Amino acid sequence: MATDYDAPRKSEDDNNESIEALKARRPDNAGSIDSEDADNPSSFDLPGADLSNVELDVVVLPPQEDEFTCMSCFLVKHRSQLDHDGADGPICRDCAA
């Protein structure tokens, strides 16, 4: 059986309440939102994860001889990904496509 997905869907329990009636029935939660928390996304806490005292040790390697930095996307890529070395610098295959 074919279904017309563009036809308006109506069910028997649809009632035509006004917007005012729906707004009156809705609980007023607008005043309970803390504006300081809404403006500061860094206050988001992960449950059970206290990462405040964690230090990250990162080793940064110098550019390798078989790598280049694409001047379009600024990603470090292997020389096999080099499309061309233009006037502005090397461009990878992904950016040249």
C-alpha cells in the first residue's frame, strides 16, 4: 500500500489548543537557569571525573624529512600526500581535489 508522506497527519487525540493554553500549562523554568552557568561552558562537570590535578606531558617532535605542512589545511602530512608545491607552499592531495 502506498503512503502519502506529504499528507497532514492527524490522530484522534489531536486537540486544537491555543498557544496561550499551552503556555499556561508549561512549567516556568526560565527563572531557574543560572545565567552564570549558561555563560560559562567550562563549568560543565563530568560525573566521577576529577581532572583538576592532572598534568599532561606532551612530546613535540620536530618536522621529519618525509613530512610537510599543507599551506591550505595546515595539517602535517606524509610526502606521499603531496599534490604540488606551489608558489604559496606545498598543498596536499585532499586540498587540491
